[in-house]
Amino acid sequence: MGKMFDIDFDATKDDIWLQSAKTLSRIIGVLGMLLPILLWLFLWIVNGYTKVLPSISHYYFTRSNVIFIIVVSLIAIFLLVYKKSKGGFFLSTLAAIGAILLLLFPTNALIKDCCDICNSVSIAFIENNCFRNTFHYISAAVFLGSLAVMSLFVFTNDNKEKLIHEPQSCTPSKVKQQNIVYRICGIIMILALLIIVIGSFNTAFKPIYNANNLTFWMETIAVEAFGFSWLVKGETVFKSK
């Protein structure tokens, strides 16, 4: 586990271990990929509920809310301290702010949106509020959108800089593989967000969209792509050398 996260414990040093950009990238990636899985799994364990909710954000109102709040908060904190490059710092900070705001402004409660399941899984209720709900989804879009841009442009640009300034630390063919993965992950995230937007506003598509809980599945796809791109950035998979 220590090797995976690039952790080197040394009792003789006063420095904290969480300083490596690779370590941060790996932790962010793991947290991102585990989030939807842990939310569903915990609700299944404590409530026996096996279906998915309308969106990842709706787990805020269930017994999985602790996992939702802790994981999203940790991702936000790690994004705030990520300083690999100037462009990356700006976008990671923007993503972190989006993550914090989506927690502070939760989506509408299950009890009114999903009357058939609220009695079995919902443990919290707040009055529906159009402004709060809209602001929540804008914050989520900023969060995932910023991470998509990072994957598409910042991570690929970092690799170009690495080839120029640190050619001994990487192999061109493997760096090219990384860039392909970054672009695929970024495109997947953007497409998932577009489908959510279409499903929210297109009345013809809405019945199919809502019946299949496509907001949850598109969010999950986007979060998994985000997490995987950060695992690549942390050299956990598709290493550059």
C-alpha cells in the first residue's frame, strides 16, 4: 500500500509524508473511483437497498451521507493543495471550490423526488428549493468540468514539458499512451456531462432518462474517468517510463 501511494516513512524527518504530487494524484484518483461504489455498497449493507438512486448527490440524504461528505471533502482538500503546475493549480482549486459548494448546497431531498424509495433509505429532509438545487448542479458541473479540462489539456501539457525538461524520466511512446488516456478520460467526462444536460432539459428524452436513473450513471462514468486519469497522473497505471 505504501509503495502504491509513494509513501516513504522516516521517523528522523519532521516533514509530513503527503508532499509528493504523485501521492496526491493517486489518493485523489482512488477516492474518485471508489466514491459511487462505496455509496451504493454501504446503503446495500445497512438498508438492503440494491437499486441506485437518481443521482450520486441523493446519497447525501441516506445513511451513506457520511461517506459522501467525507470523500468529497477529502477530494476537495487534496485538490486545493495540488500544485503541479500553474494551470493545474488554478483548475484544481476551481474544482475544489465546486466540490465544497455542492456539499454546502445539496440537491433536492429524496422524500419529494422519489416517493417510492424515500421511506426505506432516506434519513434526512430539507425543503425543496429551486435556487439551491440549480446551484448544486452548477457546482457539480464546475467540479467535473474543471477536472475534464485538466485531463484534456493540463495533464497532456505537463507531459510535453516533461519530455522537454526531464527526458531521462520518461519514454516518449509511454508518454504518448498517457496522453491518449488523458484525452479519452476528458472526452468521456464531457460527454457524460452533456448527456446530463440533455436529460435535464429535453422533454422527449426525459422519461427514458429518469426511468433509468441516467444522472447517477453518467455521474458515475464521469467520476470513474476522473479518478482513472488521476491514477495515470500518479503513475499507478500507464507509467511514463
